[in-house]
Amino acid sequence: MAQYNSPILPQFTADFACNCLDKQVVMSKLTILRYPDSRLYTKAKPVSKVDDRIRQLAQDMAETMYDAPGIGLAATQVDVHEELIIIDISETRDALQVFINPKLVWTEGLAEREEGCLSVPGIYDKVRRAERIRVRALNLEGKPFELEAEGLLAVCIQHEMDHLLGKVFVQYLSPLKQTRIRSKLKKRQRETM
Ligand code: NI
């Protein structure tokens, strides 16, 4: 996700362990798929083993996200169809969160918020999602953790988890809006070619 209005600070549960990456390791930038690229509709498979390959993927995705710049990125967006998402909603851009094989434990309430997406550059619109969530995932050591989130973080987690299901946020909008967005992005692509 690229940008939001009026961010609300997330609330973390005490058992949440930060899985920050070692920034000393060499990283490389990946190409982000652009909507309506059909590869964005691919359903990701669970990560079978959290190993160096997965840690390197998370590193490369982090560099790609920070460079974009964005606050979240799903592996699907870099054409890797495994269940891995990364998020950093901090203003200081130094609080990376990695979720491997994320699952929602429960959701509560509904809230509408403006969303954007690195795969749909320059497009922002309101989407209704659960207001509060509890997510279970593995960290980069392959250890399970659970996290409760609300506000921007809850939106971001749900948005990125949708990518793993092959879903882009514009698919929540009306067919007319989706058509307009597709033609706008195609026009812009032609202009920059
Ligand atoms: Ni996105």
C-alpha cells in the first residue's frame, strides 16, 4: 500500500516479537507487477520451510518496498507466489514486520479507509474491511506469533493478505470504477513507454 490519510497508530499485543531484518545483508530490488497484470490474480501457496531463501526474499522485498516507497508488499506483487507479506507503517521506516503464512484468527467490526497499492500507482479509494483483527503467522526464524491490530496496521495486513489470495483492492470497487482505473493505468503506461 502506498499512502493513507489520517493514520492511526497500531496497537500491539505484548507477545509480539519484532522480526526486524539485518540491514547489513546485501539486498536487491525486485520488479513490482502492475495492475491489471494477470499474475496478480495468482493464489499463493504456503511457505513450506522458513530458510535462507525465504529470508533473502524478505530482504529483497523490503528494499523494494522502501525504495518504492510503500508501507506494505506481498510476495505476489513481485511474482513470487508464496505466503509472505511485509509491512512497515512507521514514520521512521525502521520497523519492518514480516508475516509468513498469515491467517486471521478473528476479526471484529467494520471500518472504511482510503487505500492505495504499489501495483496500482496513483489510485486511491475507500475500502471497507474489518476494524480489528488478530493474525497468526510465522516470523523469519520460522516461529509462530500472534498479533492484534487495528487502524492502519489492520487495514494493511488485510490488504496484503488479499494479494496472497490473488486479490487487488480495486476489485472491491464498482465495475465502472475498475474499468476507469484500468484505462487510466494503460494510458499512463503508453505515455511513459
Ligand atoms: Ni497492494
